[in-house]
Amino acid sequence: PRLPVRLGKLCVYNPPWFVGRILLPIVRMLLSAKLRARLVVLNGADREPLYRQFEPASLTEELGGSYPFDLACWAASVEPALS
């Protein structure tokens, strides 16, 4: 059966061990080859694979990028939408 989803690419960065070692391999077996190729799992402290998927300018500073992100400012802007 076909899955009615449009997915360009799904990147999972540093998944918990259960997800990365057990759940994703099982899910990958159930996916078509086309969707399997679009699922990217990035692990560890080596950021080079992350930089191949995303430009450093679009990553936050904690991931080695240069995008400024203020959590308090973001939370204040989301709070009115939640109430």
C-alpha cells in the first residue's frame, strides 16, 4: 500500500538510543525505498553530516551555526496563540 504523504526529507538529529537503534530500523524496513532514502539519521558530536544537510547559517548556535535564537522571546510570541 502507498502512504499518502509528501515528504522531501526527514532528518532526525541525535535520537534517543531506543529510537535510533530499535524503532527506526524497524520503521525503515516498512518504508518504500524512496521514503527510506529520504530518512536521514544524524548521530554524535561530529557536525559535518549535519552541515551537509543544513547550511550553518540556518542552525542555532548550540548546533554550531550562526542563527540567533532567543527562547524567552520565542516563548512569549507563542504564548498568546496557545491561550
